[in-house]
Amino acid sequence: MQTAKRAVLFANGQAKPGFEVSLLPDDFLIAVDGGLRHLKRLRQPPHLLIGDMDSVEAEDLEQALNAGVEVRRFPPAKDQTDLELALEYALTRGYVHVIIAYPFGDRADHTFGNLNLLSRPDLAGKTLLLDDGQVEVRLLSSSALIPTQPGELISLFAWGSPVEGIVTSGLEYPLADESLVPWQARGISNVALGDSIELHFKSGRLLVIRTRL
């Protein structure tokens, strides 16, 4: 059964000074292994702790267990990352709005792997955002209206194949029935003019990176 509530998965990436991921009172909070540290910093108990626990402090794990937090522990030698396991948990329980919080860090391979999660076929009809409070990333397969603030940076990238027939509004440098291709960076560092932007396109998948001020 689908639910309109959000699942927020706290990865073990970096938090940006002065920026935090915005939470709603009824969010389902999942600590993904070492991502438990972000919830501890925010003084928010998780509803679920999942992973192989190789990045969780023993004291924090014991505290979670004593508090009655559900813990799903997996062996370190596995085919899926802890974040994949957490995402599958959220999707199989009907969450159609999922945020991966703090997904970016100093490991390029982990960051790229997290970006690739946006391409999962089972996300059709669902919303997945990667967000560290400052940078928000989403992958569009159809037109969208995205909330913004004036002056925010908006970068558009063709994901995997060309994106055709792009029409934008609300950006300083508009596109009018134009194309983006994966091997060029033409769509980088545009600027939002108001409280939303509109993106329309005929084919392809469009990666949208919003950088808040």
C-alpha cells in the first residue's frame, strides 16, 4: 500500500556548515549505518537503523538498541550497499516520496553510486531526491515544476542519452526547444529568477542539480 508520507534515509555523507535537510513531523527516519551520526546530531531518534554496522560507534548502536529502535543488520560481504538496502526497504513499504539525506562525501565512487540510484526502474511514479541541505539532485523523465529561491544555481544534464525538445521558464538563460547531450556541459550554472522553474522536454532523462544559497 502506498503512503503519502516521506521516508528520509540518512546516509553517511558530509553535512554542509549552515545547511540542514528539512524534515517534516511525520517523516519516517532511516539511519543508514554511519548516517546515524546525523540523526544523533539533530537529536532525532531513527525509526530504523540498517546496514552492516561497520561505521556505527558501538556506543551509538547500543543506545539505539536500548531505545527500542528497529535494527536490521547485514553481513559486510554483500552485493548491495547499505543505502540500496535502505532504499529497497522504503520502496517495498509503499513510500512514494523518498529523500536520501547527506549522500555526498569525499569518496567519488560512493557519490557516483548514490547518483546512480536515481536510475532505478522501480522508481517510476515515485519521487527520489538526494539532498544535503545545500545541494538537491533529482532525475526527471517527464516535465516538472520545481520550487526555487531567486539566485539559486540550477544545472541541467542529459543523463545517459541526449534530452530533446527542452523548454524552460524561470531561468536566467532559457532553453527554447533545444537539446542537451551527455558529453557537453552547456546546462551548467544557470540561475533561478523566482520561486519556481518549469522544465519541459520531449525525450530523454534530465538530471537537475539545485544549489541553495
